[in-house]
Amino acid sequence: MTKLLIFAGSTRQHSFNRRLAHVAATLAREAGAEVTHLELSDFDIPLYNADLEATGTPPDVIHLKEIMAAHPAWIIVSPEYNGSYTGLLKNTLDWASSPVKGHPVWADGEKPFADKVVGLLSASPGALGGLRSLSHLQPLLLALHCWLAPKQFALGSAGKAFDEQGQLIEERQRRGVQTVVDQVLWAAPRLSTD
Ligand code: FNR
């Protein structure tokens, strides 16, 4: 059973991306994955500063890295701010990819998440659905030596896309999410070294 980690790059209470992450988590569980659905608001992660790293990486960063390391497959659900992904995602991934002083595995600055298989989703009230955030997130993930699922899905007009139960109203959109889930679950056992 593939262990799949899902998280969204927003902590907003009524976040469309958090809602889309719920949809993806449900579809992945139905497809047989063992899903961990993280809320980044549950982690106390300061703005990255190498001085903090030198004096001791914050415990929540280490906790998050341990969770990330334990999952060969990830789905990231990305909001779009100013044509790119959010500062929250950047800060999270910068911390997660940084060395941990004195740690038995993560002390040396090697790519800690090489060969993770990552699927990308986005949601926005705008017509493009946050697609531009994904085109910026891709090079970051490639720099971490992740594998990227070739198909992604951007949910446009997100304010009208969900019903009261948080399900996607349009079948076409549900299929878009399903495709990303299916690709990640297909690729992870073949590509990830975990
Ligand atoms: C936005 N938003 C936005 N949307 C978009 O489609 N393209 C963009 O470039 C931007 N830029 C942008 C900048 C800033 C600073 C904010 C705060 C917002 C709107 C954004 O998509 C909207 O607020 C979403 O609801 C954010 O995602 P969550 O929190 O709903 O997941």
C-alpha cells in the first residue's frame, strides 16, 4: 500500500486549496493508498533563517521532515499568489530541504527528498485555477530531485466548484484530481527509492 502525503500551501480557514486537498485525500484512500493529510497550521515553523539552523533546527521542522521522509509519494495543493506559489510553501520546503546540524541522516545537506514522487494540484477563484503557481513549483521540486507526475490539475473558479459537503460539483473536475492521484500512486512504487 503506497504511503501518500497530502498538504496544501494555505492555512486559511475556508481555503479552496485545503478543500481540494480533502478531495484528493478521499480519492486516494478510495484507490487504496495509506494517506496522511497534513495541515501546515499544525506545525510551528518560523521564517527560515540559517542562524536558527546553526543553533538547532526547530523541533516541528524535524517532525515535519520525518513525516515527509516516511512517505514516498506526495501531493501538494498550491494556491497562487502573484503568479507564483505561496510564501508558506516556499518556507516549508526550504526548511524541509535544509540540513539539520548533528542529525544522523540530515546533517550533510544531501537532497533529503530525492526520488519522492510528487503530484501537483492548485485552486484559485480565478480562471486559470492557480496554474502559474504550479509552473513555479516544478523547478523547486526538480531542484530537490523529486519526480513530478506529468499531469497536473488546476481548479478554476474555485468559489463555485464545491458543494456544501466539500465535494467537487463537476465530474470533469473530479476526474482531473483523480488523474493526478492515479499517476502518483502508479509511479511511486516504480520510481521512489523509499
Ligand atoms: C491572490 N490571489 C491570486 N489568485 C490567482 O489566481 N492568481 C494570482 O496571481 C493571485 N494573487 C494573489 C496575491 C495575493 C497576495 C493574495 C492574498 C491572493 C487570490 C488567491 O487565489 C485566493 O486568495 C485563494 O483563495 C487563495 O487560496 P486559498 O487560501 O483559498 O487556498
